[in-house]
Amino acid sequence: MHWKLQLALLAIVINIVRSQNDTESVTDNTEAEPETESDVESGQFFSHLYKSNLRQMVKIKNDSLDPCDDFYAHACGNFDQALKEDPDESLPPYLYNKQDRMGFFTAQVANFQTLPGKLISQLYSECRQRGQSNAFCVNPPTHWESLLSEIPFLAQHETVLRDWPFLQHQWERRHLNGQLNWIALSAQLAAHGVPTLLNIYFAQETIYVAPLEDLPCPSMEDFQTSLSDVLEGRHHRVSHVISHEMRVLCRGMRGELPLARSLTRKDRTTTASPGQEQLLLDENTMDYFQHFFGSLNFSKEQLERARKFPLDVDKITTAWEVLRQTEPRIVYNYVLWQAKEHLRYPDCYRVSEEFERLLHAEYWQWHVLNSHLSREVALAAYQLHTTRFQQRRRSSLSQRDWYGYLLPASVEKKELQVARILQAHAQHYLNISELNETYSGVSFKRNSFHGNLLLLRRAQLRHSFESPYIDEEDVNQPAYFLRHFLHFVLLSLYRPTFHYYATQGLELWRQSRLLLDTDGSYTAMDCLERQSLQHFDAELAPIYRSLSFDEIKEIFHFHRSFQTSLRDYRFWLQGERFAFAETFVLQYFGLNPQRVLFYAVAQQLCNRQADIFAAQLNRGYMNMPEFQEAFKCGAAKPMNPSARCMINMCE
């Protein structure tokens, strides 16, 4: 045991020395020459982007301005100049989280290895190829022409639909009433994830039927603009007539126009079961449901076993009464217009957002993340962060709530076992065997983005019928933690720790109700007003200008949020296994862990309503003991007032 312990200690020492040498060798050559691929790979404690962020931070701050005179001006002093010198290197404020997720996705999508991941990869590739293939065409196909050729149930009527939208004389002359069925078209679109007249969605063996809450109904001018590509060359009155007809239809379905014949409760042929109102199933709705469920290939047993919940029956009834009173031609025009607009897909990154469950299943298998860090390490790091948040939350609850006063032991429970919860949830929700079985029947065609998109949407909709409903926005649900865990992992690959806390960490606390305190905000108002009266000088101390009530509320909230985020950051550094390497890198750039978060938050606000954010930042910082501890401002400096506000008011 003794020699094993010596070997372990020796290995640790060698690893520390090697990491310090790597750090020094890379930092010594930072300005001399561009970083090579081997440099990036050997830099196991920080990435090229990490150093790029730090360089950008140093470029943006202006060291000729004293941080103790006006910190916002100092931190953002060279923002415009840095932007001009290298606009590609400048990172836009507030885009850190999504930008990094997007960057990782686009870099790794071709390397996905699971079946769900490969489907996303192929769909994304088809999306990107649309623009590339069209670049070499003399007459590239329009959006409408692509839909007609790629979507099977439109392609079978392609010859007729090239003349869409239809006027009354066209419809009658070509006998389209027998060829084109708005009920079948709308049901097929809905079964492929494009609801047009009804919203039907599922949770495990449960069917919900609801009206479209956001039934599109733009102005006449917007209708005409959206039809300009398909009506090119036709008489200008055609767009006016078609737009007017569709607008009357959608306004009627939304209940904004009176019905020619209102449907009273006496007209209903079905009886309502106790506690539940029934949906009127006339020929149109029966036909619609038959087409809809037929497209999804549900068995009769599945449909009979499923629970059915019609939601807002009156609104559905009103909309379908309007449809019964409207010419089939007009409804067909409107349904196709909805599909055309809905299927515009300008940003291919939307594939990852729309099929997030499949993307998360790919990430959870960890194939594309293995080269960066192991899943166990990532879970441990996230556990550390969430534990800190839960500790703070419980201590606040036990102090503030009557429940905490009466039953303090029930509030102070054991730490939230995020890793265990995530693993259990992912095993069920991201079960790769189940996903493989569900999506194995999806077969994509080459050069058919819209057709493939609808196939994947249909499979996703059908899968939801076999899955329990999960609200991914509910902070008490494991799905919420799962998404934030994966976002956390991707962000940590690209950004140093301080950027995490300058974005997600700060925002987490800004949204927390635990930071709101009425007495504290009124006390802050009184104190900040007195600070302005005592110290304001238009030339010597302009940062002490008078503040409005709303500005004081924002300063109070920012002050408390930043302090809590800063505590989180320091707590993180205490347990961070590469904190010593991070310290070396920061020192090279003239920064340190005590100051860096102040800069990171300030520089997100650069060039964004400077007058408002400068006051929020300066007055928030100057009243923090942590700022004085980090920057050690002299007694006569504006950022070091003789008396501070918001100190120990709300703890």
C-alpha cells in the first residue's frame, strides 16, 4: 500500500508540472504566432476559444480609464474599436448560450452515431443542400415548386396545384371539387406535424383535440405579400380577391365575425357525459378524423383504448360551423397557404430545436462528447452547481416562509441528487432502444428536405402517443434539469467558468423570486437617493445622477443577483479541479478570479442602452463590498462611496 500511495502522489505531481508547463508554453507564444492544432489538443485545461474570450475582454476594456472612476466606461471603453479591428472575433452580447450550442451542433452533426442522431444529421444536411444546389441552377425551384415535388400527397396533384391559388371560375371549369378535398389535405398535414384547422396532440394513450390558438390571420397586405411568389404574372386583382376571401374565413373561424347561422345547443345531436362536453361529430369532422388517424396508422384497438379530451368545444364548434358555410375552394386555398407559410425553413439550426428529444438522446449517449470529457465528470460538475443553488434556496425558504419556521427539518432535506435523477429520467425518456424501434421505419429520400421533414414530424407525433406527457419547462421536472445539464456541458466546452456565471448563473438568480424583498427595495431607494444628493457632480462624479423609481428597482435586483452569482462562482472555484490552471491563464492576461466576473457581466452590457446599463452596473457594483475587495478603490474615488446601500438589508 505504501509504494502504491507513493506512485499515485508522484503521478499527480508530474501531471501538475506538465499542465503548468503546457500553460506557460502556450501563454508565452500567445501573441507571437497563431495556435496550431497540437497546441489546442495539448491545452487540456482551456481551449482556444477560452483564450480568445480573454483576449477580447482585455481588448474591450480601456486601462487608461480608472475602474474606480466609472467602471462601465472602463470595462467597455474600447468596445467600438475592438469591433472595428476584428468584427468576426467580437461576440454579441446575450448570445453565448445559444451560439455555443449552435456551434457544437454544426461542428458535430456529421459525427452523430445513434439512429435518431443520424436522422437529424441527414435532415440537417438536406436542409443545407437546398441553398447549395440552387446556387448552381439557372432557374432554381421556388419554395412552392419544392413543396409540390417533395411532399407525396401534394405531388399527386402537382399538375393542378401549379395554378394554385384558385379563383371560382378555375375551380368550377376544371371540376376541382371532385379532385381536391380540403378535409383530406388538412388532416394529412396535421398528421405530418402541420396543424391547419385543428390541433390534435397526444400523451400516453390519450388524445387531445383543441382549436388552433394562434390561427394565422394576417392583414390583406400581408396576405398579398405572402402570395406574390405564386401569383407572379397574374392579374393584380387576383391577389386582392384571394386575400379577401381567406381573411374573411380566418376571421370567422377566430370568432371575429358573426355566423350566418349560429349553432345553438339544441342543434347538437350528441349528449354530453357528466363533467365533459362532447364534440359535435358531423360528416366533415368524422371524415377529418378518419383521414388523420389513418395517416398515423393507429390500430382500431389503440383508438378505442385511448382516452379522448376535447378542449374548448365551443370554439371548435364555431370554427367548424364557419367551415361548413364556406366554399370548399376558399378553405382549400387557406389550408394550402398555411402549409406553404409554415414550411418555410430559413434557418437549418431549427432542426435541432424542433427534434430536441432526438438530439438529446444522441448527446446522452456521449459519442460526440467523449473526446472532451466523460459523462461522469460532467454530471459531477453539474451536481456541484445545482447543489449550491439548492442549498441557497432552502436556506432562504427556511428563513422566510412560515412553513420553514414551523417545520425547518422538512425544508433542510438531503441534497438534490441531480446525477441520479438525470440518469433515471434519461433511461426512460431517452431510451435508445425505444427510440430505435419507433424511428426505424423512417426512410428518407435524397434531395427531398420537406418530404423528409414531414416524415420525421409524423414519427415524432406518433411516438408522443406512446410516451407520457412531460412539461420540459417545469423547473420541478427532471426534463428541465436534463436540458439545462446538456446546455451546461456544451457551454462549459466553449466558455470559461466566468462566462457561465455571467450568463446562465446571473440570469438564474435574476429570475428567482427569492431575491425580491419589498422592504429591501424601499430601503435601497431611500439610500440611493441620498447617495445621489451627496455625491452627484456633473463633471467629477456623473455616475451619481438621480435615478427613477424603476431604475432603482433594477439596480436593487441586479445588485442582489450579481452578489449571489458571484458567491456561486467562488464556490465553484473552490472545488474546480482546474482552478489553478485557470488562475495562471487569467494572470497572463492581467486578470484574476476576483475581478473577472465583474468584467464578464459588464461587457455583456456594452453598447446596449449605455446610459441605463451604466447606472445599473456602476451603482450596483459600488455598493458591493466584493467590488471594493477586488479593485481596492481609494477613499476619494466615485466607485467607493463613504456609505454603501443595500448592505445586509435582505439576508
